[in-house]
Amino acid sequence: MQSTNLIEEQYTTDKSELGNLSFKDLFFKYIRFLPIFLLSLALALFGAWIYLRYATPIYRASGTIEIKNDEQSGTMGDPRFNQLALNPGTQNIQNEIEVLRSRALMERVVNALNLQIDYNAVGKIKSPDIYKQGPFLLQVFELYDSSKLFTLDVKFTNDTVFKIDNEMENFRIGELFKNTHGVFRLNKNSYSSPGKEYTISWQPTSSMISTFIGDIQVVPKPGTDILSISIETTNAQKSADLVNQLMIEYGEMTKEDKSEEAALTLTFVDTSLKSVQYEIDSIQKEKTKFQEANNLIDLQNQTQNYFTNLSDADKGANDQEVLLNVTGIIEDYLNDKQNNFKTVPSSLGLTDPTLGGKIDEYNKAQLYRASLLQSHIPETNPIVKEQNGLIEKLRTDILEAMKNIKASTVLTVNSYKQRKDLAQGQLKSLPPQIKKLNEFDAELNSKMGIYSYLMEKKISHYNFPGFYPLKLKSC
């Protein structure tokens, strides 16, 4: 207790003395510490200079890209056309972010910019990245093992002569040289760089893809269809090139995907047109033979009043039969084992929302599986197997939906046929030959309806903005 009182008394005394000191007294009291203060400040400034002088700078590049949906690009017309074009009419921003960060897209960027090759100027303390800014560029003619990382040490004896890995032999700019890694050539670059010693590093494509996918940032701007793309590297030009090339390759890949989908749809429509045309030709031949055998002429005037009601019923039945035929076409396509891993060309005008949603999911699953395989992921990989299971489930769901649509359409067709049978009761007084001709015409009208619809879709699809016919690739 006494010790505590002494401390408090001493603190009070010191405080009282400090308060009684003038500015002059304070100045002379602490001036003796000025050298320590100046030395500390000098050391701090020197440390900051050393850090800024020798730390590796990081450069950030960013860009924005607008994800246009079909309404913005002017392709929204008939909703059935969007289904034919394998386009749901809108795009999911999150899906596009995954595409921009996908291995398949980054592989295109790495190959386009030759990012497997790193260039560094050797310095006493640090070796800066001189991407595209050195006095030379490496051209690879042959690699013995592209999956193996290696480094080449390049030392110039003058502006055009250099040695590789301290070997005795000299080489010139533009001259082929060969070593344990492959066959190469240094080509003169328009940039010049101080120094005479450089390192060239080769890293496998897969390694560079993983590196840049980890570095790339894709962020949506809230409330818009705009994505912000950014990356940080140790070279400003490399950062800018990566962002720019990523956007270029994204545009090209999107264009190729849409062209491939359009080409697949057109192939599907062409095949269906040939089949329907063959059926039309067969019916017309049978009708001509029947007319010749029974000496029948144009009976339109004499039967017009009798067939008015029948025509109305036929039209309704024919419209529904078109849907039934389209349903059969899609079912046959899905049941064909050769199409197990191909996208469904279109729902060809079937407007059932459940079916449309399932087809959209099915096509996205197929395209994602194809992107996995294009990224050199083997079919035995669990991710691919899981995707196969999802595709099979969606295929089963689509077939089940088609079954329900067919059942509903059959009921509607039967309803029209009952009305048609009622109308045909009025034709009992007509000769059997006239009724036979009517059957021919009804069948022809049904097939011609399908043919006209398919032809309309083919013509409109060729006018689809941005369509470029491609040779189809197997998935």
C-alpha cells in the first residue's frame, strides 16, 4: 500500500514539473534525441526506396463485355424459331461467366498468344518479365516433350550472336538450333532490351491454363448484362493481351457454337424434308393412277357444297397431325443411338413449356459434356460419367413429355375426326371414287402442311443473323 502511494506521489511530482517547463526547456530537453529521430527517418526512407527499387511490380488490366440476348441482337421473332435455333431467347449471366473461365476457352487464349513461353531479362537482383518487349522471340519448330517444363539460358556476345546454356557453339538470330528439348529459332523483335543475358522458359499448356484460370476475375455489374474481366500479371502488355484475347476468343467460340447448332438443325430439317417429299410423291402417283383408272376429272364445282364442312374438320385434324408427325420425328431422333451425345435440333413448334425447358437443359448438358471432352478430359472421368447420367435422365424425361403431348394431341385429333365422320355422312350419296379422291387430297394436305412448315424454317434459318455454315463435329 505504501509502495503504491510512493508511485502515485512520484507521478504527480513529474507531471507537475513537466507542466512548469517552458517551450525552450522542452526543446533543450529532447533535442538530444534528434540524431536518433533523423537516423530512423533515413533508415525508413532507404528501406522504402530499396523495396520500390527491387520489388516486382504487378500490373492489372481490365475490360468489359456485354452479353447480348436475342432480343438485343434482333433475332426474337417467332418463339418457335428460337426453339429451332436451339436458343431459349435469354442467356444466363452465370453460365457465360463459367464459359469465360473455362479451360477450353483459356486453351485458345494460351495458344493464340504463345503464353507457354516466358521471357526474362537476367539482372543482378531481379529478372523482369519482358513479354513481347525483348530483342527476340522464340519460334518452336519441334518439341520432343511438350508436357515437360524447361528453361533456356541465352547469352549474347553481340547484337546478333548468342549462346544457349553456356554451350560452346554460337548461333545467330534467325538461325535454327537444336538441343535436348527440340528444334528452335530466335527471331528478331522490334523491341530492344538492356542486357545481354536472358532466360526463356517453356511451361506445358495445361499448366498455363490452370495458372491463368486462377488469376482471371469475371464479375457481373449489378443490374446489367455487362461482365467485367480483369487479371494481374508482372507485365502490363501481357495483362492487356490476356483480357483482349479472352474477349476475342469468347466471341469466336460463341459464333462457332451457334453456327454448329444452326448447321445441325438445317441437316435435321433437310433430312425430314426429303422423307416428306418422298411420301408426297408416292401419294400423288397413287392419286394419278386412280384418276386414270376411273376416268375422273376435276370435281371441284360439283362437290364444293358437299365438302365445305368436311374441309373445316380436315383442317383442324391436319394441324394436329402435323404436331403428331413432328413429335414422331423428335422421338425417332432421341431413340437413335447415334444421337446419344448430340443436341436435340429443335422442338419444331411444340409449345409445351415443360418440354421446352427439358430440351434446353438437355442441350446445355450436351454442350457442357462436349466442352469437357474438348478440354482433353477422358470419358472415364467421373465428371464425364456424371454428365452422361444427367443426359440420359433428361433424354428419358423428354421422351416422357413427348408421350404426354402425343396422348393429348391424339385426343384432339379424334375429336376432329368425329366431326369429320359427321361431315362424311353427308357424302354417302357420292360415288366411292370421289370419296377416294378426297382421301388422297386429305393425306396430301397433311404432308404438304409438314413440308411447307419445314421449308419455312429452313429459309428463315438461312437468314438467321450471324449464321455461318460449318462442317459438323461429332460430340
